[in-house]
Amino acid sequence: MAVFNDEEQQRIREAIADAEKCTSGELRVCIEKTCSEDVLDRSAKYFYQLDMHKTKLRNGVLIYVAVVDRKFAIIGDAGINQVVSENFWDSTKEDMLQHFKNGNIVEGIVTGIKIAGGQLGKYFPYDRDKNELSDDVAFMDGD
């Protein structure tokens, strides 16, 4: 799926790696062209498929984007959800949406990574952590 070119994918990978330098948390980005169901249901499906729920401290965060359908979600595991403010994910989505509205999908994703990474670093600081999950963008087929 050629949604992003190599440079754009590298920019996302680098944003994830930079954010994870300050946290034991794990960030992933999942991209599809279309999403035929509720966006939260779809992102939760991929959260589990990508083993996001298997991190040691349950502090994984997934950014899901269906680029053609213009749907997206950002979800966190139980560990991070217990410590962030009630409106954290919604406010993060709003910051991302400002970039998406201007056609800057990669910038919106990088913004979400930075914001989520900041919260992960605050509550789950880096401590000789190993990278539990790939930093590569997960491209799915959509349906």
C-alpha cells in the first residue's frame, strides 16, 4: 500500500523512536485506505492484532488512520488510560485534526506521536527499556 513514500515513513519512524527515548511506553501507527466499521472498533482490533496489549506496563498507544475514508483514532492501553486526564485523547485528536484538515497527514500523525510520547514519558519514564514493538508503520488492507 503506497500511502506514504519512504521519506514520510522514515519521518514517522523517527518520531516514534524519539518519543520512545524518554519512555518505557510503546507507540505504533496503523494505516489503511478504508475503514468499513466504527473507527474505534477497527483501531481496537488492530491494537490487539499488533500485540499492543502485551507491553509489560500496558502502556501502548496506537494511532490509526484510514486515509481515504478520512477516519482516525488514537487509543491507549489500560496503563496509560489510568493516568492521563479524561479528555487527553480527545484533545490530542483535535491537535492532529488541525493538520489533517490542511492535508498534512504525516504532520498530524507526528503531532499525535509527540503529544502521546510526552504523556508516556511523564508517567512511564525510560528505564533501560527495550523496544517491545516495531517502530515501522503497519499498513493494513482495509475492506
